[in-house]
Amino acid sequence: MRRLSIALSALAFHAALQSMFLVSGAAPVRAESRLDRVQRTGVLRVCIWPDYYAISFRNPYSGELQGLDVDMARAFAQDLGVRVSFVESGFSSLTADLLGDRCDIGMFGIGITAARAEKIAFSQPYLSSGIYAVSSQTHPRILRWDDLDQDGMVVVVQKGTVMDDYASRTLRKASVRIVSGPQEREEEVQSGRADAFLTDYPYGQRMLSVHQWAHLITPETPVQTTPYAYGVAPGDPVWLDRVNRFVDAVKRDGRLETAAARFRLTPIVARD
């Protein structure tokens, strides 16, 4: 009888707890994290910009996605035990894509800026690049960085990028032209409608490898060195922690260094 009484008391206590949760409206378990959902659905949705050379680039001949962050996205999915699904995005649309639940994470060399950090959450950095310029080898006036911000010069930047922010704040004499289409920056320079465009280290390397007319202009001292990280929607510390643990792991086990060497990005790896 005593055992029965104890068992009945335990059942009564459990029922009382359930009743308390129902009355108070409190949830007995935490809300589902994005990590839970990724593992439940078996799919990691990764936003990329498919025109970002050496980072997340769609080969125009094979249609294959290539780049350091394509490798990293596949590695992250493998670590999570799920498959990866790539979602086309871009710097100007990433925030909306993350907040609108089009993807679980942005993985395409996203520069950490104050404006972006107000809207999305960032992982720890894994790359870091300054700003470079690309002009024509035959341009009569642009030989070094200080030649850019001069009267009559037209400098092109990609909308929503770190370079867009930099040019708007810094260039005083040159005219700044903002474009949004793929390869529109180089078309403006090659056609003569613009004198140069601003870019980062990975895209600068693309220009040298693809276009014989391109002249890469490196500043005498680094200009606005920006850490690059992965972006997620805010308010989910469980998911952000898992992303950070992945970044830490690929730094320690050599996967980041291997991918960077494959795509000639070793000089901009963030090792700290």
C-alpha cells in the first residue's frame, strides 16, 4: 500500500506540473532553434552570391559552383549530418533573405559592418580583406591608388558591398557610380564609361586571371581592412554557437587553410 501511495503521489505531482504549464502558458521545452530544424529537415539552406570568384562562383562553362565557401558549406552540412541546398542571394538582399527564412545561413565572404550588424548576427571572422581597385592597363592617368579620387574620375562600386559604403564616405572628388548587375563593374571600365572599380582581394584575383586588360591597383597601405564572416538571423544563440564551433573547427583542423590554398586565398585567411 505504501508503494501504491507513493506512485499515486508521483502521478498527482506530474499532473499538477502539467496543469501549471497549461494555466501559466509556460512552455515545458525551449523553442525550436534553427539547428533543431536543420537536423529535423535534413537540409542546410545556404545563401550564396554565385558571381563571387574564389568564394562562391558558378562556373559559366560547367555550371558547377566553386569556391572556398562552397567547400565550407558542404563541410558544415557534412558535420551536421545533412545535405546542403544553395540559395542564390547577394549583398543587397542577404538581410531580407535571412529574415524572410529563405536560407539558414549566408556563406559568401560577408564583410562585418556596423550597418549589417544591426540587422543580422555574425560568426567569428574567417577571412579579412582590404579594398583594391581595378582599372585598364592602358589608362593614361591611373597608376596608383591616390590617382583614383581626382576630378573627372568615375569609380564604380557594387551595390550593398563594403566598397559601396567606403566610396560613399571617402571619395570626395571622383564621381561614384553604383551598379547591381553581375560583371557590370568590369563592363563599365572596359567600355570606358568608368575609370576604375573598387573590389576586394578575391575578385581582384579573378580580374587578373580572366582579363588581360585589367590592372590591379594595390594601396600603399591597407585600406579599410574588413573581417569576413558568416551571417545568420538574429535571436538564435544556439544556432550562432553551432556556426561558431564550425568556424573554430575548420581553423584548427586545417580545412580552412586547405580550401584557401586551393582558391589562392591564403593571404587573407583570418587565423585568430
